[in-house]
Amino acid sequence: MNAYATTLEAVESLPYDEQESLLEVMQHRLAERRRAKLIASVKQAQKELTAGRVRPASAASIMRRIKS
């Protein structure tokens, strides 16, 4: 049995209230990870902008480029 299946079985063996608590904790942790990834992406974009590798553009101008 793989780690995912083992973990799933372990979670299913918990009482319902503990499963709900675990779900809340995992949702919070996943949100934190997404936030951290977004922050890293913004910092990278800021570095590229400062280095002159990209230039500011409006959403409308980007969409025009995509459609043309």
C-alpha cells in the first residue's frame, strides 16, 4: 500500500470531529503555501522589472497582444 492510501486510511479511522479539525488545519496550511508561492512570484517579477527584463503593461494591452 502506498503512503497516500495509508494516510487516507489513517484519517478515515479518526473520529469525525478530528477529521474535521484535520481538514481545517490542512486547508490553512495549503492556503499558506499558496500565499508563499504568490509572494515568491511577485518578488521574482519585481526583480525582472528592476533588471529591465520586462516592462509594465495594462491587462488590456496584454489581451490585445494575445488576440493579434
